[in-house]
Amino acid sequence: MHNKNYISATTLSKKTSATLDSFDKGDIDTMIILKNNKPKAVLISMEAYETMQEELEDLRLTALALARIKSFDQEKAVTHESMMKKLAR
């Protein structure tokens, strides 16, 4: 994420439209919302959200693949040739 911008919850409530316009223009992709000067939430662009979701899915699939490799049992493996013969019937 490119920029870390901070905005108070009060300011956000008053300037919601302008804030969302900044996301549309690409001026910002992440905004941290403060309440009583403490971070309470994060607002991110749809592009940043979709990228984050894709990266999480890639990580899940990598973890699954690594777990399968770790538990792979050569004795239970089916060769490509035997599978092709089975499917040709």
C-alpha cells in the first residue's frame, strides 16, 4: 500500500464524499480512521482489497500444497499411466 493517511472519525463523517473521491482518483489507497487519536479502523480502496484477497488466497493454496507435499506417501501414489488406463475404460 502506497500511502498511510490518517483521518479522524469526525472528519470522515463530515467529508465522506471527498474522502471517497480521493480513493477513486487514486490519490490514496489506505486510510487509518482515528477515534480519540487512536487507530480504530482501516479504509482501503477496492483495488487494494482485491489485491489483498488474491494474496491471501495464494498463501492459503501454498500452505495447502506444502502440507500435501509433507504428507505425501509414495506407496499410495497413482502413476499418470495407470490413471490414464483407468479413465480410458
